[in-house]
Amino acid sequence: MTLPDPSEAGSHAEPTGLRPAAKGWCPGAHRAMASGDGLLVRVRPQLARLTRAQTLGLCELARRLGSGLIDLTHRANLQLRGVKPDDHGAVVDALCALGLADADATREAWPPVLVAPCWLAGDDTEGIATELLSRLNELPALPSKFGFAVDAGPAPVLAAAPADVRIERARSGGLLVRADGAAAGHPVSRAGAVDAALAMAAWFAATAKGVEPASRRMRRHQQIFSWADGPQPLEPAAASASLPAPGMSSLGPVYGVPFGQIEAAALATLLRDSGAVGLRLTPHRALVLEGGRWCEAKAFITVAEDPLLRVDACPGAPSCASATVATHAVARALASGLDAVGSAAPRSLHVSGCAKGCARARPADATLVGRNGAFDLVRNGCAWDAPVQTRLPPEALCSLIGMP
């Protein structure tokens, strides 16, 4: 296998095994974030769903005022890439006209609400999430990355997705509200679920004041087990792996998105060809085309067993100013060897442009971290963990991580 040469687009110091400082906030529509290829403008569709018209409008906007690339995030949000600072105002106006952003920057910055993607109109997930979205104005000031997950289907499917307050199905069949990081939650009725979630968030805001930035997430908060008095805590139902995978689903065709990056032109073509009436986003790099028919699409992952689904890679250089290597080409080249018969290849692979590890916060079997145009190798860890080997040239990667 021939691997592409990484770009020498930056540098960072010797690895220390400590996670580098990351930005303490996420981009939004009004508050864009500068990156190596321009501004990132985040779009947070309610209930992680866009209509057909909204999707086509967003694709046109990405082509006209961005780089033509759209990111799909782990919170089932979208990001327009490559927006020029002078065009930011026009992008926000267009998003507001599409119903994909709020003209009020304060409301736009309220905490995100992640939903289980296979909700149906009138079910618990849709109803609770809709009520929660309508009551976010009741919240006190919270850290920028704080968020909610509404996961009230038959079994939780968002266990690996980022959230601080979780509304989930309990093992007993009822509902619970759980602090992220706690093993159990507090039983709630359908009518009281949002009240309890808002109360937990308010408690966090009050008790986390003055703590170090690293503790401004629920799972790092040292008092998560002391929230409120009440009935015996309930364990959540066993997590389900039934998130939509590439192929046909009850809602419509499902397509994987390699490394979470979408070509706007390819998405618009797929939407038109499929006849879909809407688009749902999932936190595991997949799109559901509501009511659409199956179409072949080379730009997307169409097979559930495709090894690309087990490879995470950030945008890399030159798209990200922090990255020291180009990541996507290396990740694609290595993905084909993940399922090699008789090899010791890892089951999961993370290719990170730097030690921040933005594309994957959980350990992978093998993690390659860009540094000064070469790679460090971390085994069974994250990008910021101490590497077992450093300064690896690309031609050595296959044999070192167990690929043929």
C-alpha cells in the first residue's frame, strides 16, 4: 500500500501525554470560529432535521459563500467551512431566512439539544425535546459546551454522544433524568421530564461556579451524585446499537459520511435523486433521507460494513491551523487494511492532525497524531496520551499498526 506524504503545515512540541488546551467554546451561527480555511459557521437544526428546501438552500449557501464543504459533528450539527469574514453577515442572514438560525444571537447560543435520530412525531423523544427547546430561556448561564440529550426511545442510543444532562429510558421502562457520568438517574414522569432536566442544569450552574475550566462539564463535576433528593435512583436501560447504519431504514435510506465531511454539491444531487422530503442527522456521521429511495452515491458510505466507519479523522492541514499533517488521505489509505484476513490490524483507527484529538474523544485501538510532518503512534488511547512510538514516516505506518 502506498501512503501519501503528510503536509508539513505546522509543528508542535515533544509529546507529553497531556491534552493540549482547546478552545472553551464551540462555533455557532453568529459566533463563528476561525480555522485554517476560513470561518466555521455552525448550524443546529432543531430535532436534527432539515426539510428538503432547507437542505438544498444550505448546500447552495456552502457553495456560494463557503468552501463547498459541510462538516457533520458529533452533536448532529452541521458546519459551513471556508466562510470569509466579510461574508459572515450574509451567511447568517441566509441561515435565518432558511429557518436554520435565530436572528437573536442570545437565543442562538442556548445549549444544544441532541435527540435520538429515529424519533417519530408524537413519541416521547420528539415531545420532550420540543418542550425542552421551547423552555431553554429558563436556564441560567451555562458553560459554552454544555448540552442536553433526549434519548427516550426503547433503549438509549446516544451513550457515546456528548451531553451533560440526559433524559433516557430506564431499565424499568419508565423515564429518568441522569447526569452524564453518573451510573443512575432520577425517575421522572413524561410531564415532569423537562422540569427535572432544567433543575439539574440549574444545579450544575450553581455548584460549578469558580471551578477550573476542565470541570465545566457534568461528567467531570465532583458532586454529580449529590443532585437533589428523591426516590431511589434508576439505572438506564441497556444501551442499544440500533443507530441507523448505511442501507435502508424505516425512515428512508441511510448514508455514512466519511470523516464527517460532506461535499455540498454531492449532497444536493443525492437529495434530488432520492426524492427525499427531509434530512436527519445522526451523531455518528450518518444521514437519513426521509421518505427517499435508494440511490448509489460514490461520495458517501453505502455499506454498513465499510471500514471507513471505524476510522475517525479531523480535517487536518491545511484546513485546520492547529494540524501538522494532512489526515484524510492517510486515513483512507489505511482504512482498506482494517479488515485484512490474518492481520493484527486494529478494529478502530484515529488519525489526528494534532494532539487535541478533536475528531475522537474516546480511545481507539490505534491513534496516529501529526507532529512536524510525521506521526506519533498511541495504542489503545487518545490523541493526547503518551505515544509508544514517535516521528514515524508515512511509509512505516502500515507495518507498525499491524496492517499488511
